Amino acid sequence: MIKKTHVHSLNNILNFWFILSIIFALYSCEEPNIVGLGVQPPDDELNVENTDSVTLITYTVKEDSIRTDETEFNLLGSNYDPVFGKNTASFYTQLRLSSNNADFGSNPVADSIILSLKYNSIYGDASTEQTVQVYELINSIFKDSAYYSNRDISTTGILLASNTFTPDATDSIYVDGIKKAPHLRIPLSAALAQKFINASGSTSLSDNTNFLEFFKGIYVTSLPVSDKGAILCFDLLNSISGITLYYHNDLADSLKYKFVINENNARFTHFDHSNFQYADPYLQSQIAGDTTKGDSLLYLQSMAGLKIKIKYPFIKDIFKSGRISINKATLIIPIEVNDLSLSENAPPPQLVLIEEKDGEIRFLADQYDGMTYFGGTYNSSTKEYRFNIGRHIQQVINGLKENIGLSLMVWTSSKPNIANRVVIKGAKQHSGKLRLQLTYTKLK
């Protein structure tokens, strides 16, 4: 697994790959050849052969934690997947004053206080009710610190809210007579509203340095659902998101003050998979160490969930009788279409294939030709992913690269904002199996 000290480097590497892909897409017009039939001598064309019988050893392992602070979006919610089990996403965030020296006037009285969260998307069954709970932090979080998906921050333990709702990311909401984009509105406790009212005009509300000592932030989590459910993606940086205090005083009946979430706030997402104890037994056996189970089915999950190891220990034996030149090597990764939850849980749009050794992440040579060539995008027509890895396989066969196998995982482009998962056909299924398809030329 990836060591925690190297997780951020993985995020940086994947983001770097994304940038490279854009550059190569702009400046490349043709698919590059590995060696290519077009450059082979005529006599060698007669020696071109194909095989998809390379022995592959494949199995599922748990992903390590990933860095989730200051991402574009934050995930929240719970789902129960009959294959992957129970999964919960929560987040921690600071709030800030919308203006310094907040003063609520003479004899202010709190009317209500609302946490608003702007929807970005929903993954899963949106018809399942969710119960979200909100707590106040007692320990500070910091913008210049790294936070990982398994990190916990202490709270007061006192509920600020427990709100049951049905997610809706499509219908607009009218707030104070103004039409707003779809968002979740969570009523918070009167005690929190009074805490802010009592601080009116004090040093605690004079500036954000003092405010963040006075109110360190919130933890927003979801209670586990018993069936289906969904993971909700929120845009905390949107102007809709934040906490609004509604109040009145001696001079006015309808006043409000906004505590905002912006790019200066520390925030991060937490993921919990209940150690996969509710997952399918076949999946459980693989992550417990039974690698033979990967012959049939394999499992990929985002949210620091699961990845797949792919090994080809005997690939050199196929070509020990003479030198060969790889024309093309395609790793074909078909999904399991009989996955009962597939209709509600779309496959990840993009996978990534890398080498891992002792916590170090390594690019494959083929990745430098850009994403369009390298592949990994889901094809909804063929129900599969494909990677072109000819240069890498050539290096392994020639002994220029150590044969340590590959790691396959969900690609999030350094932004862990998706909750997708997918079941993959193993390397020893009778039809449509995961396989490495080689086209090569025997050299004289």
C-alpha cells in the first residue's frame, strides 16, 4: 500500500499526469506507435504474432488514506452497497466572519440559524432518506496543514443539528423571496445561535483570528443508512454555502449575518468504509489476503477504498526463444455487467495505472504520450477500460525495468471528489476476462 508519507506525492503525480495529458492532446495529431508495423522491414511483417494468453495474477487490496484538504468539493452522506458494504463520507470545515467587528445591535434576539450546503452532484440512490449530524470542533484545524481521509478531529460531542432529509440536487429553493440554486438547509441549535448573539460586539467577532479561536469550526457527518443511500457532493466554496444567523433587535425585525466558507478556510473530507465488514464475502477474502479470489472478480473503489494489483511474473518466459519487438500491448479491463448495483452506481469515468514500490509511485513510459493514447477512460459501449502499455512491456521484457507489476485505481486528478466504484472481471473468467493483448514481431 501507499505509505502515508507519500500519499500527497501520489496526488501531485496524478495531477501532473493530467497536465501532461492536456499538453500532448494539444500538440499530438496521431496515435504514436510503439514500434509499429509501418516501420518494420517487409520480411519482419511475416513474423508478426498476437497473443492474449499472458498469465496475469490479479487481486484486490485496500487503498491507504489520501489527502483531502482544500479540495474543490467535499463529500457527505452514507450508502449501503451489497458488494462494497457501508460507506460514509463526512467533512470538517472552518467558518469565517463575512465582516469584521460583527455587532448585532441593541438587545439582539436570535430567530434561527441555518447551515446551507450547495449541491454539486449525487452518487447513488437519491430517494433514500439521509440523517446528517453537525458538531462543533474543540480542536482547531489549519489551512497550512495536511489532512488525510482517515483523520479525526475532536468535537464537543454536543449535537448542533440532527436533520433527516431526502437529497435533491435538481430543484431550486426560494430563500427570503429569492430563487437560489439547489442546496441543503440544516437548522442548527438555538444554543449555537445564542452563542453568537452573546458575542455581539466583542473581541471574539472583531476579526477572523479571534473568531477562529472562539469558534473553531464544524464536523458534518451522516448516520449509516440500512439500504442503498447516496454520497452527496457539495460545493462549500459557493456563496450559498455557510451559516446564516437570523435575528432581530430593537431597531429591526428581520436581520441576518453570514458566517462564510471560502478559499481561506481549512477543510477536509473523512471517509469510513467500516473496514469492509459489511462487504461481499468474496471481496472480504481478497483484502484479507486470499489473492486467488481475484481470478474471478476484482473491486475498485474511490474515497480511499480499494485498488487492484496486476502482476505478470512469467511474461519473459513467452519470449525466451528469441528477441521480440512489441508493436502494441493493450491491457483490457472489462467490468462485471451482472453487478446488481451497477444501475445506481456508475463506474468511474477514468482509471489510472501506475507502478508502486516501497511507497514510491512510478509513471509508465506510455503515460507520457498523454491520456488520449494511454487510455483508462470508461467505454460505456464495450463496458470496459483499456490501457496502451507497449513501451512499458518492452522495457520489462528487455530487462530495463524491474517486473514489479502494476496498480490499478480510480483516477481523481488530485481531487478526491467522486464516490464511484466498479466490479471488474478477473483474469481467469471464461469470457470477457481481464487480459493483456500483445502484438509483437520476432526479430532475426
